[in-house]
Amino acid sequence: MIAAMPRPTLYVRDGCHLCEEASVLLDDMLGHGGWDAIDIDTDDDLLLRYAHRIPVLVFDGAERAELIITRPDLEEVFAGR
């Protein structure tokens, strides 16, 4: 039996152009709905943790990429699963 790939989570906030760019890459690579987005403005703890680092990609329980996220970054993250 093949194990399912863990679901990536991208921490974002409104008005963040880097978040939008990372979202487009994730949609292109995983398809719309193939990953989760969490708005850090909805939770004070998330806001404190990620305010100056977004976007932050969490995959398989670990922070794997942040700020400027590129296609090669994502390919490396997903290949290393």
C-alpha cells in the first residue's frame, strides 16, 4: 500500500504578494485544493510566530520554506518526502 503524501500548509495573510506567488506555484504543482492555506491574522499565536516570515510552508510537520518560495524550493521539499 502506498502512503498518501502529507498535505502541505501555507501560512499567509491578506495583501502579501509573496504569499500570492507561493499560492500560484502550489496550485500549479498540486492542483487547486491540493494544499491548505491558513491566514495568520485569524490567530494571535500564528501572527506572533509568522508575522515577519510569511509565507511559510509547513510539510510533514516541519517548516520547509519561507519568504521567497520558488518552484525549485517546492520540488526539493516534495521530492524529499
